[in-house]
Amino acid sequence: MEKGNVFVGWSINEEVRKRGGSGGLVTSVLAAALDKKLVDAVVVLKKINEFEAVPVITSDVDEVLNSAGSLHSVPSNFAKLIADKGMRIAVPGKGCDVRAIIEQGKRNAVNLDNTFIIGLNCGGSMHPAVTREMLETVYNIKPDDVEGEEIEKGKLIFKTKDGQEHGITIDELEEKGYGRRESCRYCAIKIPANADLACGNWGVTGDLAGRATFVEVNSEKGAKLLQNAIDAGMVEVKEPEAKGIAIRGKIKGVMEDLAGKWKDKVFEPVDDRLALFRKELENCIDCGACKTVCPTCSCGEVSKCTQYHSRADGYKMSMFHLTRFLHLADSCIGCGQCTDVCPADIPLTRLYRRFANPVQDELGYEPGMDMRKPPYFEVKLND
């Protein structure tokens, strides 16, 4: 087992394999890391229903196994949860989650050497409130009747308690104003190669489709994590088919091209960017929720931007936002959570990304690159 290996794998535990996304491999890898003392704790989402879950740090193997299952309508913010914990932690996450953890590592809030990151392939996530509305108005389904969901072949599929599957293409949903968050549409990190392991269903073919996970080993830590689960008898792996590898690459390319088109559409050039920012921010109520929820911010309650956190500072544009534009220029991950929590419905993620896109392009950032290494990491540290 070494960096660069690719496998198709699944959980040995039949219940986990049945409930888990794509064969439950990620759940069993996390459980094995905890069971064999490779880590002290694991981060999981404790499910309440299909639209609500609470992120928890646990040292209970059974709690990890019981967390099996995919949730596309639950926002996650694991980076701050694991900051300054001083323990060995294994954590799963989408591309934006992985980037956030790395950003916290740059700020010495997370020890990346003691953090095992399992990246999850992600075509996009959805806002829970918008998803409930979508189910009622587009799918004609009661949200409480939903017991599972999946994204497959360009369709968003909901499984109901009566055993039925209801699928509509993502393109059709997004034309109606539903589907993925806007930030997910233009996000280009579909396979998080900057994680120790990158896992998902793209590339799984034949009888294993829907029942196994495609795994990329991206680091020595990732190799150790997967080998530990195999040695513990909790997962099984096999070589992927060449056809599957080709399909995985094709899907990745298609998704990245689509993200590029969305990026061009959302960030059309404007003649006066300052006027745009002023207009969008004129209804800010200065609540500070955007800073509180931001997974890459690690400056705490006393910081440069909070010094200007006052409505008295609201002349044309608050210094709070001007400072945050600079603060996030090289670190905004486009997760969309600031937009989600803004009570004034300001498209904050779009504004932060409009400011950050050219800066991060100049720093040499490319989708999926390991930002823990030069040139990106060195530039950030020396900034």
C-alpha cells in the first residue's frame, strides 16, 4: 500500500455496507482507525433526519458505525470543530471541508500531521430549507417521507419510505432555482486529491456499482489509514477496472468543465466592482454571523475586522467587510456558509469569491492541488 494506489473497496459489515454511501467503506475506515488506536477520535455527523445532523467528535466505535449514510442537505463545518484539540483525529469532508482544514493548519490551529483527512467526491450540496421546499413543490413529496438520497448520472434521487425512488435531473432543478448551492455549482474541486484518501462512487462499475467505493491513496497517511482498515478486517479492496478509471476521469472532467461555465456566468466582469460591493452590502445589519461561521477564519473574537464591527462604521461600505475581503483573499474556500447564515440575504460568498478569485489564481492555486506544499503554502506563510 503506497501513495498513488487506487482501489475499489467496501465495508465487511453488511449493515454498514447497506446503509453507507457506496458500500460504507469510509465509515469502516474511520471506525477501524479508532478501534486500532491509530487516532484518538473521529468526526462524524450525528443524524437527526435527512435534513438535520450535528457534527460530533467521538471516541465510540459504535457511534461511528451508526453514522453510516450520505447527507447532501446538511452543511458541515469540521475545520473549526477540530481546531486546537491536541489529539489525533480522523475526519471526512467534501472538497471545501478539506481546504478549510488545510487553511486552519496554515494558521497553526490544526496539526495536519495528526489529522487524517478522508476526502469525499462532491458534485454539490444543498441548503436544507431550500431542499424541503423543492421536495414539496417540484417532487411532490412530503419531506418527512424521505429516508435517503443520492446523486447518480446527473439526477438527484430521493428514496421514500414506501420504497419508491424519485429522480429529477440537476439541470432541471437548477433552472427552477433549486438544486445545489450556487457556490457548489462553480466549485472545481470535485475529487479532493489534497486529502489523504479521496473516496466516492465515480469509477465503480459492474455489479459493484452503488455497493462499493473508489479510493485514491494520496499520501503516506492515507496508505496507513486504508491498510489499517484492511488489516483490521473491516474493509475489503480490489483493483479497479480500467474502464472504471477511465469513467472516473471523464466524469471529473465533465464536472470541472461545468463548474468553469458556472464560474464564467456567476462572475461576469463588471465595470465598477466597488459600486457592486457597495450595492450588495448596503443592507448589512452588522451581526457578524459571516465571520462566526467562516471555517477558515481563526483570528478569534478579537481581530482587525471586529475592531470595525459597528453600525457607526457604515459609511458607504463597512470597514468590517473591507477588512474581511483582504483577510479572505488567499483563503476563501467558497463553501457558501456565510451566504447561508446571512439574515439580510446578502450573497456574501459570491462577493468574497469575486475578490478572492484573481488573488488565488495569481498564487498558482489549481483545483485539487495539495495546498500544504509549495508554491501555495509557502506564499501564504510568507505573506
